[in-house]
Amino acid sequence: MNFIRLQDELAGTENRIAVARTRFNQAVRSYNAAIRQFPGSLFAGGLGLEKREYFEAPEGRAAVEKAPEIQF
């Protein structure tokens, strides 16, 4: 029973992370657009505002190798 609860909690955590990543990337998209469009483009360079990158989760073997260990 505890293992099933743990699986549910992990699934919920993964969903919350996915939602947060989506919101972050939407904010980055809006920010990048704002500093490229008028009037933001007039001030962006002077204020040191630069384009930001989207968050992407690591893929492949490196992501799996850094997974936390869980003991039961």
C-alpha cells in the first residue's frame, strides 16, 4: 500500500514539475518577445537585458545516472 502511495506522489510531483516548466517557458517566451519589440527594444540593450533560454530537462543516460536512490 505504501509503494502505491509513493508512486502516486511521484506521479503528482512529475506533473507539478511539468506544469512549472511550461509556465517558466511561457514567461521566457513573453520576456524574449518584450525585449525584441517596441518599446522594450529601445531599453533592453541599455539595461543589459538579454535573450533567455528555455528550460529543457536533460535527456539520455546522464539524466538517469543522476537519479536519486530510493531504498525500501
